Amino acid sequence: MTTEQRPAAPAASGLVASDASGSAARDASAAAAASRALNGTDADLAAVGAGSTARAASSDPATVEDLGTITLGEAARQSWRRWASHINDPRLPPVPKTPHWWSLHGVGAWFGVLFYSWSMSASLLPRPWYLQALATGICVALGYGVGVTLATLLRRLGFSPDWKASRRRWAWILLAVVTVVIVPLAFFLGGHAQTVTQELVGLPSESRWFHALAIPVAGLVAVALIGLFRALIQLGKIVARFGSRFVPALPAKVFGTVTAVVLAVVLVQDGVLPAVLAVGGRAAAATDRADVPGVEQPADRERTGSPESLVDWDGLGRNGKVFVAGGPTVEDLEAFSGEPAMTPVRAYAGLETSDDLREVAAMVVAELEREGGFGREVLAVATTTGSGWVNEAPSTSLEYLHNGDTAIAAMQYSYLPSPLAFLADRGTPQEAGRALFEAVYAVWEQLPEGDRPSLVVFGESLGSYGGQAAFSGVDDMAARVDGALWIGTPNFTEPWGRITEGRDAGSPERLPVVDGGEHVRFVDTPEALTALGPWEAPRIVYLQHATDPVVWWSPDLILQQPDWLREDLAPSVNPDMQWYPFVTFWQVTVDMAFSIDMPDGYGHNYELGTVDSWAAIVPPEGWTESDTTALREWVAALGPQRS
């Protein structure tokens, strides 16, 4: 039997070899197809696999089929996946998978809790619960993003601890415990800070439980922002995968990230912002054209819009009508002074006058000449806010101070509210401020020195920003005007910024001392006007509150602690207020929303402080401190002067 079975062995061996050769041929054919699809690197891999299979077929029949399947089949599958992923270099790492939308990054979550606790801390002004929710939601999302970014950078630098599953589990448990403790604790501490801030600015305290609504709403805001952040990341990955068809992996990733960021910026700048401005512009334009209840066309020739005026009443805009129709009457002035008074001159021109700001300014000058403004004791040039608004408080105070022997010139350069006007065009307020002052100054300068009125300038908020653009600095201002009153000046204003930066050593940023207070004084209370002793004319006053977020808001708050928070805080500021990166910026940002609604002397509300300021800048002959006190009480009895 043994002898009979031996001849069959070669036949069996040949059968196995034949089957193996056929299998190898089929796998080699599949590899060749895959290589043709790839046109390159994977072809070499397939060829190597085919060669190894052929060699195995002649040496070890027992492993031929397994080896061929693993080598060639897996090569074909890998080649297909690379081709489908648009990656033409097998040496590149696979594109990492995007985490589930509902998952959280551990480090990001820790930073989110930290930023939440900071967002509940004290700020300049008390905030309603919905603004607190907005600020907290933004800060939590930012904290999460900062944590994820830092963890990613550390991993790229090679610092990536390989934690076991049990350690990661305990880290998440610890985070949960910390969150359960921090969320209510920060809420109650924030409620206490809110109460202290309300007391400092003279507002009644609110129920802390009412502010509990801020927590769930803040969570929704944070989730929405993190979702947008992840969508942006996913967009960058999609672009990077597509770009990897043409360039190596790293440049493709950089290209994807930059493309996603650029698209987001373009979407905001060319999509969201124009839409907001368009909607706000239409609403503001409609408001500007609407009649104002209780405001009637003036009959006095000393007012623009009167029957004798060169400017039509209907072309003044809402705030222009309020300005020229307002102010004290002759009877009001005489009731205070007890002496014969004059009708104050108020000259104004609206946007409908011309599209050219220089022509609008020329119309204001023509109105001043027609109304006799250059023959008054004091001539004031006022730069308006975005919508053409002139604060009635400094206007009325000046007119009472000089018993109506005054003229105020102003012009409209936009119908948008100041925030939208600033976003739409930062240069227009400055252009308007220069155009109006230069037009008035050109006529005033030609008058005989003995016949010239005292020339003063003033502006509030965006009006201060635009008005100061007419001057290169303190010396220029002192050389061309007899006084200036700048109220609630925004932090981005020049020359305010240079003056503040160059303040005398040892003086605080919130109340700088400039050249010992010889010509310039920064004040927040009437007492600050005389705190440095006597001073010389011309006098320039910067009236600004330590609690005014418009004055202290700056993008620098994101990463840089300002001097006004590093120095001793003002008595009106919550003593617990501190600077936190990213967070303080958003706290001050939301503080601006209702800063104008604070009691007088706090936030962006400037009323009675203008009386003392004008009395110090351009006092009438024989004016005394008791007269200032009497005028302050008189104006206070008139009630709020804002329209």
C-alpha cells in the first residue's frame, strides 16, 4: 500500500501548487487593478505582495492561501480607502475622526467651569439676568475653546500623558463634583457682588433667585457657541482632506484651518454685519423721519427750522428737531437770573441738506450768521452722536450760565445709533467733527479779536470721539479754543489716549494729571475740578466716570490688565472687581448696554456734572461758587435732560 500511495503525492502537490498559482494570479490581478487606480505607490506594494505570494506557493503550500489573502487583499482595501479619502501618500497618517457632537473635551470642560466662575464676579455696573446669561454663556464657550486649544498645542509639542481608562474616569468624576460645587457657589457670590454694585451706584437690590434664570440660559448660549466652533473645525477638516490630494498633510491642514477662519470672518463681515446694519439702518431711518410727540417747529428767528431759517424743518431729522425746539426760553432764563435774557441761538443741519459733510457744515455756519451766533458772548461747537443727538444737559447748563447769550452749532452725520454708526464707519464721526469745527473756526478767526465770542467745543460719547479729531493734541486745542468739555470719551479716542498715556507719574489712569493740571483736568465729581488748585485758561475738562464702561471698554481687555484695574479702584467701583483674561472684556461689553440708564453720576449718565464743568471752563464775569451751587440745584429741579 505504501508503494502504491507514493506516486499520488506528486499529483497532490501539483494540485496544491496549481490552486495556489491560480489564487496568486487572481490576487495579483486584483492588486494590479488597485494599482492602476492609484497610479503610483500602491502599485509597488501590490507587486511586492504578488512576488511574495508566488515565492510562498513554491515553498510552503500550507500558508499560501492565508498569506495571499492577507497581503494582497489588505493592500487592495488600504489602497481603496486612501483613494476614497483623497490621500495619495500612504505614509501620511489617517485623518482623525471628529468627536461626537455631544461629547466634551476634558481640558476644555475644566476651563469652561473656570471661566463660568469668573464671569459671575463683580464688574463696573449691575446687570439684568439676561445680560448676565449672555456674558456667562460666551465666557463658558471661550473657556472651553481655550482649554481645547491649549491641550492640542501641548499634544503637538509632545506632552500627551497616556492616562489609563480608570484615571480618565476619575478625572471626569472629579470634574462633575467640582462643577456641582462651583456652579451654585459662584452664583451666590455673584449675587452678593451684584448687590454691592447696585448699592454703590444707588440702585435698589434685586432678588438673587431672579438671576438664577441666567444659569440655564447661559448653558444654552454656551452649547450653541461650542456647536458653531465645532462646525468650523469640521469645515476645516473637510477642506484639509480635499487639499491633501494636491499637497502634503501638514500644509493641507494649515490651509483648511485658514480657509475655515477666513470663511467665518467673511460671513460675519460681509453677511451678518451688513444684514444687521441694513435692518438697523432702515429702522433708524424711519425713526429719523418720524414726528416727535410734543416737539413743535420753533417760531424764533434764533433757531434753525423756524419760518426764517435756511433749513427746512422737515429736513432736520428727529434729534435735530428736538435740539432746535428745546432748551430754556427767555422766561426760564430770567426766572433763574432775575435779569433780562436773550433767546439762545441753536443752529443745526441734517443729513438731507447734502451728501457732502462740508456742505452740511457750511449750512450750519450760514445759519449761525443768519441767527447772529457770531455776535454772542459764547459760541459752542458741538459734535453729535451717531444719530445726530446733542445732550440737552451741557447745552442747557451753558445757556443758563450765560443767561442765553450763547450760540450752539451742531450737525447730523448719520441716523444710526452710536454703536451701529461706529461699526458702519468709524471715520465719519471724525470727518464730521473736523468739518464743522474748521468751518466755524474759519469765520470766527476773521472777526476782530475784541468782537469774537469765546469759542468752546464739546461732545459726548461718539460726539467726543468725533469732536477731538479736529485737534492734534492738547497744545493745538489750547491754541485754537477758549475751552473744551469732553464727556464720556470712548477709550479708542485720540488725542484722549495719548493724553492719558502721557499723564504725570503717579496719577491714576481713571483720573490722570496732565502737567500738574495747568490746562487739562480729568474729573468724575465737581470736587475734582479744584482738587489740584488754581489753573490757567484755556481750560479743558474731561468728564468721565470710573463706572462708565464706554470709557474703559477696549479690545486690550482680552489679554492685558489695564492700569485702572491694577491701581486703587475708585470708591464707586465694586472693590472685588478684578481682571480676568477674556472674561473682563465681555463683562465690560455687556455693561455698556444699560450704562446710560444708571443714576446721574454713574455709568454713562452725565447730567449735573456739566454745570460745574462749564462754570469752571467759561464762567461769566463775577460768577461765584454759590452761583454754581444755585444753578446746579436749578437744573436738577428741571429733571432728566436726556431726550
